Amino acid sequence: MLGSWLFDWPDQGLLFDAGVHGGTLVAVVIYFRKEWLQIASGITSNSLVQLDDEGSGIASRFVVLLIVLAMIPVVVGALLIREGVEANFRTPEAVGWLLIGTAVALLIGELVGRRVRNLSSLRLPDAAVIGLAQVLAILPGISRSGVTMVAVLALGLRREAAARFSMLLATPAIAGAGLLIAVDSLGEAESDEWTATLLGAAISAVTAYFVIAGLLRLLQRGTFRPFIAYCGVVGIAVLIARVAGV
């Protein structure tokens, strides 16, 4: 959206949005394939799965229950407020302010989070809090991964645990968003849009895979500060550009 505004490109359309979501989904599934295979194969026996290197295992069915509970608020929110968001928040100014909001929220999470818990300590009330935070990601400019990681940090989990649970939630979240966009777009798609969509999906899959790998590697020793700086600088730059009449 910001690219279209800044370079005066035509809006890329819903089909392209769906393709980029699909590419990101492929990256998340491939990167966390071992975890998802453990969860899927362990549901019948309810065996333990190891989601991080810092704690004991979690029962497969309980992991699924945590993910489902965290997804309910965003599904309901998307159905209820999506049209209002599209009508009122798809502007450069709104995205700029919401990027700054993401930066501030992450900074607060960094400062107040105790970072003493691992993923095996997650409980149902934790999943409900994370799910409510995820609703904010319906707004363009609010990072879904960022806002869920803030919630997990606020609950006292370690940084890498926060990132891992956020990325596991990304699988159903991105799949649902992509499907919703695809349903809206298929009837309006032109034949020449498919080439751009497939190319966008491929680039999205490759870049998302390396971004996930880099983020988790960074959080083993570092902090969210680079991401905080990125969101804050981009948000401020957008607002300055709008004031300057760009």
C-alpha cells in the first residue's frame, strides 16, 4: 500500500494481496514443518511436542486448543469490522501512525516483560490475551507478529518463545486472511494479473523464510530493537512525507 502511494503505482489489487499471503504461508509452514508434523502426528495419541529448546514438551491437543482459542477473536473481528477498516484505515497517514503504534507497543513489551517463562508454561488465559491482541492486526500498519509478540512478552515469556508462538499462530491467521481475500478477488481478477501474483507469491515465500530464520537467530542473543526502530522510522517518515505534500 505504501509502495503504491509513494511511487504512484496503481493499487495492486486483492488477488496480488492473496498471492503474497500465500507465499508467506508457504514460508511459515516450511520453516516450522517439524513442529506442525509433531502436532499433527501427536493429536491421536496426545503425545508431547517440543516447541522450543528452553522447556518441557506440551501435549499436542493442548497446543491445538491454545492456537484455536487465540484465533477466535481475530476471526470474529475480521468478519465484523473488515469493511470499516478498508473504508477508513487504508490511507498513508493511518498506516504511518499505526506503524509508530507497533514500535511503541514493542518497546513497552521489551521494557516491562519479565522474560522468565517458556512455551510449555502457556495456559488458556494466555492464549485468550494473545488472541485479543491479534485483533489489532486487522488494521493496516499494525504488525500481526509484532502485536502478538508484545502480548506474549507482557505475559512474561522469553523473546524467542514469544516469536515462536507468534509464528505458529501465523499459519492459520495467514491462511484465513489469504482465503478471505482470494474469495473476494477471484471474480474480479484479470488474466494478466496472475503472472504478477505468482511472481509476488514466490518472492514473498523466499524473503519471508529468511526473515523468520533471521528473526529467531537474532532473538537468541538480541532484542526486538531493530524491529522497533524500523517500524518507528518508517512510520515517522510517512507522516513527514504527507505533511510535505508527497
